[in-house]
Amino acid sequence: MKGTMAGLVKRVPGPGSFEYRTDLPIPVIGDDEVLIKVKCTAICGTDIHIIDWDPWSQKRVRAPVVPGHETSGVIVETGKNVTDRRPGDRVSCEPHIPCGNCWFCRNGLPHICSNIRLLGVTEDGAFAEYMKIRASSTFLLDDEISFEQACLLEPMGAGVHGAEAAEPKGRIVLVSGCGPIGLAAISACKTMGATAVIACDLLEEKRSLALAMGADVFVNSAESDVIAEVMHLTNSIGADAAIDITGSGAAIRNGLKCVRAAGRFVGVGLPTKNVELDLANDLIYREIEFTGISGRRIWKTWEDFAMVMKGPYFKADLVTGNSYPLSEYEKAFAEVRTGAAGKVILCP
């Protein structure tokens, strides 16, 4: 397909907003790629980092670049080697593009590829009318999942991956942090058969959201002793598993103490500084399994999240915010910076 399109561009390295252009060339696809007509792309904290040009961006972003990676759309063109995708397919995209050749890729762990490329960071992304991507990085959507919902599969997938790692079936699970990723973890745990989910957060306004997404109990960690509450609810045994979404040192330490001996702790949130732990007493002597989460398993987490979205616990309207046309991107980003509760979406 030839022609031009509208899109946002991070034109040069350094702090500064994106530029809205209407003269960008429509991407030319390779033999293994597809061209997607973008329907919706959600704004991520990564996009804010790129505007602000923080240390993370300075190390990774290849400007000029079209940002945006939490996306959905319709395939309009396929490369000559693509046999399992066709024009008209509704898709979302895995923005972590693995090399396929490193040890991790060869051993079923492409989500932690050593040579990972990133849509909207190292490669042109989805804040545009069209985007290209390797066909193997697309996820087919069924008609039960809207384009708006499909934008959530990538960002909230970390919470679902955390639930997978907790193996919640028949277990009592503590989820610390009830933002969008935590809410995904809560609904995933319930969908996957958790006996009970205890949710905790510092903000009282998160109570109704957590309970609506399937939590059985909500603990306000600013007002209550989380450890005491969990022990009371579990007959002093502790939760079978804990999933930390916050990255807070205090929450991580509390979560470890809430887990029963021989239980499991899953770290999803990223601490901003080193966290001091009592490894001997809180992990080693109690035989606690401690595992970290990075992104989503390709494609198990996507399939699991699609199942969760269609189940009785996940409420997409609670985590989806306002939508804006691409040309009104400044309003959309301003809303994100106010701390909007739901994912703000740009629609070309």
C-alpha cells in the first residue's frame, strides 16, 4: 500500500512532546510482516518516559520513532511468506519482538529474549493510522473482544502472568496493589479457580474496584495491619501465594510475611530502589518460592487473558478511560498525567 498517513513522531532525542504529522509514509512491509490499520492504541507510562526523555529512554529509544505499543487493529496486507494471517483479521500485538535465535528464544522463553526489540521504542509503533509488525507478533482476536479491550491485553497481561505464576487454583491468594495490573491479577486468580483473593491497597477508593473484579476481601493497608488481617482470615496459617504489584519495599516485606511456609511469592511491580529483605527468616527457613515476572508469556498469557476477559469477573469498563482522536493527543496525554484511573486511548 502506498501513500501517506497521520501519526505521532518522537523526532529527535531529548525532552519534548511528540509531533503530529499527516505526511508520514505508510510503512512498507517485509516478506514476514503484516500491515495493520490501527483502530485503538492505549497510552502507556513508557510513552510518558519517552516524552520526558528519562534515563530509560536515553538508553533504548531510537529517534526518530513513531511511539505507541498497546494496540489493536485490522490486517490490511500480508507479506509473501505469511500463511497464517490474512487481510481482515482482527489482531492485537505483542510489542516485545524476540530475535528467535538466542538461548531463551530456543528454549521457550522468547518474552525474555536477550536481543529483544520493542515496538514504539526501537521500532516504529502504533500511534499512527497504519503500522507494520512481524506476523508472528500478532494475536488473533475473536468477536467477543472489542478493539478497546484488546488494548488491555499487553499492559495488563503482566498481572495475568503474575496470576499464572501463583498457580491460584484451590489457593488463597493475596494481591497487593489494585491499579489496572492488580485488578487484572485479581480477576485472573478468580477465573483460574482461586479459593479466595485478598486484595490490599493504600487507597480506600480501590475497594469497590477490587471487589467488582472478584476480590473476596479488601484490606486498606493505610489503615489496617495487612499481616494481622491475612492471618486472621487464614486461621494464622497465611496465604498460599502473594502477588505484589506495587514494587514497594514495605509491601514486599509484608507480602512475604503473609505467605504461609512453603508458599509462593510473585513479584510483578518494579521497585525504584534496592529492597532490604530478611532472607533467612522470611524465605530460606520457611521454604518460600520467590519468582519474578517480566511481561507476558508468548502466547500462553495472551490466551489466558482472553479467557479472563470473557469470564464473569473481569470488567473492562472499570479499567478503560476516555478515547481521543489521534489529532487530540495533547489532551489525551494531559489526562494521563493527571493520574486518570483508566487506560486513555487514541483512535486514529
